[in-house]
Amino acid sequence: MKILILGAGVTGSSVATALASEENDIVVVDIKPHLLGSLKDRLDIATINGNAAHPSVLERAGIESMDIVIAATDRDETNMLACQIINTLYSKPKTIARIRSMDYLIHPELFEANGIAIDIVISPEQIVMEAIRNLVEFPGVLHISEFADGLVRLFSIKTVAEGFLTGKKIKAFSERLVDAKTRVVAIFRKGLAITVNGEAIIEENDEVFFVAPREFVRKVLVDLHCLEAPLKNIVIAGGGHVGKRLAQALENTHHVKVIEQNLNRVKKISHELTNSTVICGDTTDESLLMGELNHDLDLFCAVTNNDGANIISAALAKNLGVRKSICLLNNNSYIKLLKGTGVDVTVLPNQETLGSILKHVRKGDVVQVSSLCGGSAEAIEAIAHQSRGISVVGRRVDQINLPEGVILGALIRQKEVVHIHHDTVFEEGDRIVMFALDKKLVKNIESYFQGM
């Protein structure tokens, strides 16, 4: 597939890295030569230096032969204009644009048929906010994402030394999961996937992934002794796009306090937040945190646009006695710096956003993708169709020759989650949620779910 990426910043470079490893032809456009040089040094891609919204630059990038354009510069206006130009002058490429400002997003009519010509609009800040809100709703999980229009959820937990799961074989607790139509789909140990079967023994510090119907997630967490006490008192460090949206999402059901360093931003969000307390201050100032983090604080969310400040403030909060802390990191390599800090959960915006882009890049009728484990694994939801090529329709589960490392997680038929057995026969329109332990296995999945 030929893919044009506009913008070589954090989002653009992460998308380029993910897609370049999948035998795609990638071209990246940016006005900053040093960003392009850094990408070209480590990836087999082409680069063009220039303004992404200029038709002449798009021509040099080979726009006429592109299948998909991903507009991910740091300016919403550039992304929108580039997509408008492409859709006006050319008919082939599908356009995906990153839009950050709520001033645009609260007017969806802007992107309808007679509005700005963009095929797909994504908002990384909204995606990240929803990911954190899910972590607040289900305290104790490391990750949670939705499939089948919210009917099914994928979630992971980390095992602890004296935990209920630690030292047990999967078959020892699988009976608790059957009635809840829940399956263990993956176990990662020290970053590597291990074989999932009834004999697999779960060890301390394993990350265990489950797929369950939405209504059973809380019950499963309770049954496995993994659901923590509710998070009611919350401090959000950073009042930017993510911080403000998170406060808005939580302030009517939680006690929320926002710390923001920029005084003008403090004044602005103070008027936009109705039930939150907004404080002007440096989130890395220990004396400030000592004054604001009382002994009843349940959660500290470090979501500024500065990774260093997030690491420092989240670590300080834990040291000051906060029960749980979440740290947002744009640079994946900084995860290594968190060792020994006590920070509980890391949220990676690039990984969260990647899935929303990949679902439009994947071949076949793929409707949802969640990029996991630093991008090395994927959860995929695909729709079964009868086709001229190979298909799962009319075949039993044990007749499908999916490679080792692809695990069936859930089957949704006519908006109902049904049990998966070896003799279950797939039907037209079934939605199947699968876990690929290695993203290289995605090709095999795609081949079974081609459109009609």
C-alpha cells in the first residue's frame, strides 16, 4: 500500500515507524529537515521537505499514486487544508486528518458532505482522554479498550507477588471465566508473549490480557481479586487538551483538581470547568504538591505535554503517598526511567492513536484495532464475509488454519456475545475479536476477512 504521511512529529513518526515495517511504501512530508533526516536514518522510507498544504509539494510526494494520506502535522489548519486540496484535485487517496482543537470538533457538520473534505477525522487527545477515563472506571487494570460498538472489552492486569492469579495454571481459574464468556487471550512476561493454554502458569509481574462482554468486566475483576477501591479524589497535572477534557469527563462524578503552570490557560479552563478546582503552579514543585496532595488523594494523573515533568510529578506524588499515579509519555523510550519510581500506569498517546489509524489501513473488513505492548501486538475486530478467496464463513473454529500466536477472543453475532467452542461455525456478518501476539501475523488474519 502507498501511504503519504504529512508531518514528521511525534504522531507522524510513530505512524511511519509502525507502517514502514509492514511492507508499505511510505512517503513523509515535513517543513523541518532534521525531523525527516532522523526518520530516514532509521526507516526505509522516502521524505519530502516542504509545506504539506502546498499542491506542488504534494505533487512531488507522488499524491496521484497514493492509497491513503494521513495528515498529522502539528497544525489543525494545515491538516484540514491539505485534505481539502487532495480531495478537490484528486479522487483516489483516502484522507485521514488529526484534529486537536475542540473548536472544530464540536461542530461535526464541518466535516460532512458539504463541509471540509476529510474522509476520517481523528482526535488523539480525545482518544487518550477516553483511555485514562477507562482506567479510572476500572481501577486495577493496565489497559482497557472496546470492540463491537462497546459490547466487548479487552483489558489487562499485572500480577503481584501475593495475588490471586500468581502461581496458578490458567485452567485452575478458567471455570470462573466461562459463565462470563471471558477468555485469556495473552500473557506477556518481561515483554515477551508466552503460550496461552490451560497448563500455562502465571507468574509475578506478568501482564495478562482478557476479553469479556462489557457487562462482565467488573465481575471478572472482582472474581479474580483484581478490582481496586474506587478512585474518587483526583488531581490532574496539566490543563492542556488532554487534562481539560479529562477534568470535564470526571468532574461531575469525582472530586477533581487541575494544576496548570500557564496563567492564561488557568484563566481559560477555569471558565470552562464547572465543578473542578484549577490551581496555577508548577507540577514538579514538591512544596506545591505537598500542599495540594492530601492523604485522601486516590489518583494523580500527569498529562502535561512535557514527558520529563510528567515523570517527575508522578514520582513525587507517589512518594508523597498518593494511592495511584498515571503518567503520560510521548517518548516510549522514557518508560525505562520509571523503574523504581512507583508510578502505576503509563499511557502512551502514540500507541493509543495508532489503533484508530491502523483500522483504516488494514486490508479486509477490519473495523477496530488496538495497538498493544509497545506496538508489537494487536487486537483486531473483523467482520466475516463469504468471499471468492478463503473465508471463515461456514467453517468450524477447528477448521480455520490461523497461525499459532493468533487467539480468538470473542464472537459477536447479531449484537450478542456467544461462546466460542472448537465446533462453533462462523456465519455471515459475525464480528470476531482476535489477539495477534506478533503484528507480523496480521496478514494471516486479513486474508480470512476480505470483503465480498
